[in-house]
Amino acid sequence: AAVEPTVSAPFSRLAFLEGEEGVVRGLVAEGIPFMEAYRAEVYQTKSFNVGLLLISLLIFLLCWLRFILAKSEFHSLPTVDRRAHRISLALAGVMIATLLFGVLAIALSLSGLAQEIPAVLKAWLWAPVIGAATTMYHFYWSINVWRRSYLGGIWSRIRFTAVTFAGLAMSWFYWYWHLYPFQYMDGV
């Protein structure tokens, strides 16, 4: 007698999830409660997040490059304009340092990450908080720059606002990827 081969699957049924309009938006595998597949939103994709990170980093680097190249002009600016530029440099510096510290913390933590969260990684989780606080201060100054017509010209104000948006984008990035310590308060 012929023996019929049996195929064992980890689940016996697939269920398709429908959206409000009756359009299939994903699927669930029976037997695996955490298995749900769906098309990711734009803000959840790798290309969006890497692009956001790179554009923000480019804006921060250009902020510092402009300062380095025009350092002689910086000292002749009015006091309020110098302060606004210093705030932009502070935000750019904090965000760049946060990224570099994060890369270093992850590199140093890879070997011991399976047993516990290393202290250097716990310390790094506070760096985005400093970046977010600096971003909020920069946002406050951005409103004042436009309201009181600081920085001399519209292009200077647009550059200042671009640094604000880059800071807000990085703050959102850290929040979305759960890189703030208060998202892990019991473990940090």
C-alpha cells in the first residue's frame, strides 16, 4: 500500500485581516499568536528612517561647517544673532554626539547584551533626552527668530528653522524606536 506523505506545518490556517473598506491589510497565522504580517506604513520603513537620520545628520554637519568657514563673520554679528547661532551649534553638537555615543555604546555592548543591558548602553539612553531638551529650546528660539526678525535675512532664518526640524526629526526618531530611558524606567 502506498503511504501518503504528511506535511506538518506550524499552523493550520491563515486568516486575512480586512480594513474598514474591505481591503486586505494583513494576515495572521493560527497557532502563532505573535505572527501578524502587514504592509508597513511609510514611517515604519527602513528607507524612511535611514533617510531621516542621514538628512538630519547632514543638516547638523552643515551647521558646523558653516560656522567653521564663516568664523570671522560670527564675531561681528549682533549679540542676539550670535546667541541664536550658538544654540544651533549646541543642538547640532548634541545630536551628533548622541549618534556617535550610540554607535560606540552599541559596539561595546554587543558581547554582553544577551545577559544584561550594559551600563554604557543605559548611560547612552539619557543622551536623546538631552537632545530633545536642546531641541525644545531651539524650537522656542526658532519662534523668536521669526517673530522678532533675528538673523538679518530670510535665508538665515530658514537655515535656523531647518536645524529645528532636524532636531525634531531626531527626537521623533528616538521616541519611535524606544530610545528614551523613561520608556524602560523599571530597567534603567
